[in-house]
Amino acid sequence: MHIELLHENPSSLTNAEILTIQMRYFEHFLAKAIRLGVTRIFVIHGVGKGKLRDTIHARLRRHPDVERFKNEYHERYGWGATEILLGK
């Protein structure tokens, strides 16, 4: 969820605004996957300092449709993605 792809002028944004935009995109992506009946998705959040990852994980812990999730090394995404299993 690179902010450069989500906003035309990311350099004008604060860190809080960036996180809000990224989380809004994440919520939309998750809702769409649930609506379509997808049972497994990957969310690419990058490695960095972990703020986006931690915020996504906190949301997933509370989401009623999330069966489980994990952030393990993946051959395609490295450590920068979380696998989410849906369909409780």
C-alpha cells in the first residue's frame, strides 16, 4: 500500500494522514474480499518501522470475519506482507 499510488501528492501529508489513507484503502480491500467470498488474501504493508503492519494487525484481531492471520516470511513478499484467512 505505497502511499505514492494512493495519493497524488504524498509529500504534503503528515504521517497520521498517510496512515489514515492506507487504512481506508485496506478496509476497502478487506470488505471487497469478504463480499466476493475470497477466503485467503495477502496485504502488502512493507517492512519499515511496522506502524502500518501493527495497525492492520490490531484491526484484524477485532474483525469478526477474520479466521486468522500471520506475518511470516513468504517467498514472493518477504516479511512485508500479512496472510489473512477469512470466513469465520
